[in-house]
Amino acid sequence: SVLFPFLVATLDPSPSVKPNQLILDLYEGMRMAADSLFRNGIKINLLAYDTERSPTEPQHGREVINRLLGTEELRNTDLIVGPIFREELKPVQQFSEERWINMISPVSNQSEYVGKNPYAMLFQPSLETLGARSADVLAARSRNKKCMILYGDNQRDSVMAANFSRRALELGMQVVWMEQFKKETAERIIAILAKPTEYDEFKNPKQFTMKLDSIGSVYVASDNPLVYTKVISSIESRGDSVLIIGSESWLDNPSVDLRKYERLNVMFAAPNYTSYSRAPFQKFRKAYIRTHGSFPQEYMNYTKVGFEFMMIIGRALHDHGVYFQTGLAETGLVPGWLTNGYELSPTRDNRGFPFIYFHRGELIPIE
């Protein structure tokens, strides 16, 4: 049972992009996967429920959720997918616990979604996992163990930064600088990393406020372009060998020349990475084009996310039954169709995701 804000009453048959297009794309991917599973002998009865919530009417969304949870069909469902919005979460969590019904989010990184509910899971890694595993990668790949943590002024960024810091210290790294940046203070990033303090005879900078080779890595816990673009330009100005880890969402920012990422060996936490050269993706792409005429150019394609989610979870339902989390916990990494796969962690999120970087113009996973 899919609890998404489809906003059916506002939809029209035009080809224009809808305000909730990401939700529609996500569900379209799930439908494609359900069809594929059916052809392979796995029948998923996919039921869609419109939560009707819009950003301007959260109260209406809560009322709709409560009404849906009172229906007999939801009381007898095997799995709840959603909800999407935070204020709709509490009644669904309570319903899930009381009725012993699993619930899972295909897109959320918030551990709040799981809470203390033994029947709740995340398909994506939690913010805590993203931060901790980024520290694992930098600790393994950087010779200079001194690192910086730069993050934005929201709870999401703060959680990732705190968990990176905790794990980095456990691994013997030294956090020499950790700072939060707002819109008004983002320019300080350039002052910290790339403000010249010495020049050579040709007036070129040869030393900076943060001295050359004084740090080995920078963890950027933010999807805010005001933060990460300044880090990228600053590290490029310095010219030293500083490793950077950021988010796969950066790859959809058209204002950044992707060649910069390759020159600087930037690494990205990439739960939704797909190799475009692999046969499963080519098959998925052709099926999408047959229906829609063209394939989106964006890195973050939510039809692909929905497809991968339904393929993995649909197979898990078939292999392990309604309470498939027990089987997944014993299996370890479940290979994906389009992505690296899914590995259920003790905190009931996905820890089996790769980190990627550019090599000769192609995104590839880090060994």
C-alpha cells in the first residue's frame, strides 16, 4: 500500500512537469518493477493511496492519513510504502506497531522514520550512516589524517557532520576544523581555504590561511550549492592534494563543470549510483523510452529509484515473506538490479552503498 501525495485532483493530462513530479516518477518506477516481477513469477499487488498533502495544507494531509488508516484494506496490507511528509509519520508508525505491519520509505534518510518501531525501515542510508561511512572512506584513503568538516545550517547537515566527526575520531583521524555555514557566512569558506598569505615573484599565491598540505581531507556535509561550490573552487585554487567527499546530489548542479570533480578526485556518497553501461540499466532505459519517448538526463532519476526499490523489496517479500527484514539481516548485501544493492543495517537502513568518482569522464565506484 503506497501512501504518496499524488494530488490526483490537481493533475491534468498535459505533458508539462507537475508540482509533485518526483512522486509520480517514483511510483512509475515501482509500477515498472511490479510488471517486471510479474513476468518472473512474482505477483505484487501494488495499491496507491493519495494522501493529498500539499506544502500549504499539512492539516488536510493528516486528516486524509487518519481516514486511510481506518479502512479495512489498509488493516490487511502486507507492507506500507511511505508516508513522505514528517507530520504524517506518527499516526502511520502507531498503526504499523499496533497492526504488526512493516513500513518502509524509498527516499527518506531520516532515522526518525524508523524511530523505535521494529516494523519500520529505510531503503536509503540514514544521515547517521552517510556521515559514518564517509569517515570510513576518508580514513582508509587519506595519508594525512587531519581533516575538516564543513556543513550547512540545517538539521540534516548537522547530523551527518556529527556522525562523521564521531567516527573519524574513532578511526584515529584528527578534526582540525569543523564549522557550520549560513547563507550570509558562506564566503568565509574561501577566506579559510583559499585566502593568500604569501605570493611568489610573479604575484601568484604560494601560501594560504589554511597552509598547504596542512590537511588531508574535507568532508562537506551539505547539498547546498552555496557551501560545496565554494569548497570546490577553494581547493582548486590551493592546488594541493586534499581529498573531498560530498553527495551524489551535487552531480545535478548545472553550474559546476563536472571536469572539476575529476581534476580534484572528488568522491561522492552514492546510494543511487547506476552504471549506465550495464545490461540491466540498458533494458530499463529502453522500457522507459517505449512508454515516455525519452529518458531524463538528470543523475537523480526518481523513476529509476522507484524501480530499484520495488525490485529489491518485491524479491525480498517473495523470498522471505511478509517480515522480510529477518531474511535480509541474515543475507547481507542483496545485489541490486540497477544499483550496488541493499544491505540492511542494525539501525534498519541501507549500509551497502558505494562511493563514486570520475575516471576518464565516467563515474565508477571506489574499490
